[in-house]
Amino acid sequence: MEQEHIIDLSVEQAASTFAALGSEQRLSVLRILVRAGGKGIPIGELGARSGITGSTLTHHVKILTQAGLVQQTKQGRSIICAAVAYDQIYALSQYLLSECCADCAYPQKDHHHV
């Protein structure tokens, strides 16, 4: 997968973003939003898909929004949630994998992630 705009994360930025994803429920919410695509889905549908509702869902979406991973917009009477930080999500994976096997005496040749 070729990425043109890769974000170079500091350890502090990576840790902060990983912390926001440090809950099974938040990770599930983000995954649902990534699957939904750029237009997002209404928060009620997000609750139905995730099995998380009410103030608990609001809390998790707020943390993901503060981390810059999710955006909420009001459309009429609905609140639409969408994953917006695809480059940042990709950068998180690259943060972990970019130096894979760098200190190995005999790096494995079957790694196809870089």
C-alpha cells in the first residue's frame, strides 16, 4: 500500500494516540467508522453496530475525537461520526514496523510489511 502523506510521529504523539485506542470499545468504534468510510454514520447507528450506547458511547467518541481520529458533524438533527485520520492510523502502524528487525543479526526475509 503506497502512501503519499505519511506523518512522522514522535514517541509522545504515538503514545497519546495508542492510549486513545487502549480500550476494546474505542478500538471497536474506530474500526466500525473506518469500515463506514469517509461519509461516516449517525451516532445512533454507531451505537447499534457497536453495542455501545448513551453516555458510554459519547465518552468513547469524545476521546477518539480529542485524539484527532474521529470527527463529529451535525446534519440536521443527527450527529454524524466519521474516522478522519487515515494517514495517522497508517503512521501508527509504520511507527511500529519501520525499524523491524533493525537490531537482528539475521533479519527474517519473510517480512513483507515495509
